[in-house]
Amino acid sequence: MKTYSIFPIMLAGMMIFLLSCQKEEDNNIKLAGDLSLSASSDDIVLIQKNDKNNAVTLSWTTGTNNGTGASISYILQADKGGNNFANAHVFNMGKAVYAKAFTVADLNKSLLEDYEFVAGTASNLQTRVIATIHSSPVAYDTSQVITIKVIPYEPVNTTLYLIGDASPNKWDANKAIALTPDIDNPTIFVFRGGLGTGSYNFITTLGQFLPSYNRGADDNHIVYRTSNDQPDDKFTVTEAGIYKITVSLLDLTISAVKLDQPPYDHIYMVGDATPNGWDIATATELAQDRDNPYVFTYMGVMKAGDFKFPVNRNTDWGQDMYMKLSDSTMYLHRGGESDDNKWTIAKKGHYIIKLNLLDNTLSMTRTKLFMVGSATPIGWSIDQAIELPEDGTDGCIFTYTGPMISGEFKFPVNRNTDWGQDMYMRVDDSNMYRHVGGASDDNKWNISSGGNYAIVANIETLTISIVKQ
């Protein structure tokens, strides 16, 4: 029997397989075809409100390495029509990249600045792709030229600022208030905030009054102003409040809507009558009412002296403030004006001060203290609660001198019979706290034996002294 080796047979099979694969690969390369370029559109009108969108995508085929197995890299060129790529923009795309997209904003900027296209006029942009075949020697291939007709736009400003005596920062061009561009349409700008009575317009650059956008033919239109020789018409605010202003620089339109909200979300109090004196950086903030955001309240100790209400804690003292018109009314002082009208506290005490920005009114009451309970001469008849006289100079100190019997007592701040008022209640025999009307706590002091007592309550220090005479 003859013995045959299997290795020559296996080797022959492998050679046939490899030759077959090489032939198939060569055929695939040849089938790739010539280098070819295409555009997603060859007639484009650019619109600024779409500037984040793609304007055009250029795509190309792989081309061929002519069976060499060499890699291929690509260069994309673009130039003004008729320029024969003498001043072309060159984009080095590298290897295995077969497309490039251009946004509306980028393409428009390049057309105007690099190619000096005229906004609003159709012009031709030409593109081509050059392939570098990294064989030995290196070879090159160039696609056909694609011509794209495109109309660029004259871009409107990308920034806009509010300025005027109706605005918080007045006519200071360096502190004009920036409007916010719309996320989807950057040609639209929005302002939302407080405006006082007065006038306003818009500038495009901080520190420069021109160019500006001013009132156009009516309150719904704006006009672009570039010279002091042009009309300087402004928009007018006749009623202070929170406004939403929407400006379209593309359409040259404007809308201003007064919102049902107060002009400010923060109100502060400053003055030698207030807890922090004239240190505006630490001015006392009033509490905004949750149910009525126009109402702001301060409850606490005030000293003898003056006070007023700034709308922020800026230490330049140039901000808007609410100032005294009468004991019960106020007005909005505009930052930088010379008026300085303040309220005056004649006697130290615990005060409740309420501001209403809707009707510009102010109420101010000094806390009184009453005593009620089974230990008192009037019992639990709150409508007859005993009023404690206050100290002659310190309205936070109240004293009762008189008979008490065995029983309980506490201190309401008025004689309202609904029992829903604030009261001062017991922490211990020497300290107290202010109970909030309507809360469930009900902590009272106890008198264990009747007789004459001297009771002194201090609602500033929240201390109490109970001494049997």
C-alpha cells in the first residue's frame, strides 16, 4: 500500500483560496468607481433664525486606489464660482471620512467674510474633493466640480441690551441689562423683569449708545438707528410692574406685556431704625407673602430713627428704593435721583410693617401685649384681656402689677375673640416664645398661690419676670 502526504494537498488548497480572495478584493476595489461628489441641495436660501440647522451636506464616494491596497485621504475645497479655486478654503478631511456638513451660521459667515458675497443676492459657490492615494508613488484623483447657488443674509445683532430711565440701571450704557436670546430662534430676544415709569430703548453693545433699536411706527415695531441725526423715539412705561418684552430683530417687531407679578421679588430695609442700621450690604430682608407676592412683611424690633426700602443690597446706593409719600403710602424712588424721603420711628418697639407693591401702601403697627387666663382678674374673656402698659422709652417692655389668683395665663397681642392671633407663651418661668396664630401649641404659665404680682415681659429678649409682692 502506498502512503500519500496530506500537506501538499492542503497547501494547494490554501493557495487556491488566497488567490480567490485576492481576486475578489481586487474586483471590489475596481468596482468602487471614480471619485464623485454630491450636495444635499444645490439651491439654498440662508435664514438666520435657522442658523443652528445644517445648510448643506457635501458627500463623496471612496474613489479607487487602483488595486494598490493603499489608503486614501481626502481634501474638500470650496471657493467662489468662477474663481477656479484660486482662493479656496481647504478642509483636510483625513481618511475614511466621506461627508461634511455646514450650519447656516457658519456658511453665511464664510460667504460674507471670506468670499464677499452680497447679502440677499444669489451667488455661486463651487466645491470639489481631491483624493490622495498613498501608494508608491503617491497618486491623486479629483472629483467633478459641484456648483451651489446660495443667497446669504445680513445677520442681525447677537446681543441686545435694555437701557432707559424705566429700566433698573437707567441710562448707564455700561450697565444696560442684557436680553436673553431665544433658544430656538437667536434673532428673538426676551426681557422679563421690573420696569418703572419712564422710557426705554435698546442698544447692541455695552457702553455704546449707537447703534440702537428705537420705537418705530408704533408700539409694536422697532427701527434700527445708527446715527444721532436719526429720530430718537423711545418706548414708554406708564405703569410700573413686571414686564415681559419680546423683540424680533429679524421682523423688527416688539411686544411688551405687563405680568400679574410684583416689580421686585426681594425688598430690604435699611436705616438707623432697623436691626442692621445703614449697612446696606446686610440690609434686613422682608418676607414675601406666599399667597400674595405683592405683599412684603417685616416683624421685629425697630429702634427710634429713620428707614426706607431698597430693592437689593448693592453698596453703590444707586438702586431703586421705596420711599415715603405719606405715613401710609410710598413711591418708587429711581436709583440715582436726589430725593431721599424716609419714614421715622419715634419709639423703640416690636413692629409689624407691611408693604403692598400693588397699590404702593404701607402699614405699620407697634405690638401691644395683653394678658388672659384663669389666673387673671378677667379670666378667659379675651375680649376683656388686660392690656399691659409699655415702658416709657422701650416699647418692647411690658409690665403688669396687680392681683393674680391660682391658675394659668398667657399673652395675646390683641383682643380678637377668634383666638387665632399670635401670643407669647411659656418656655419656662423666665423665658417665652411667640406662638403663631393657628398653631396647636398652648403653653401657659401657672400661678400656684394668689396675691399681688409684678410681671415684666420683654418681647425683644423674650424674657419674663414673675415676682410675688
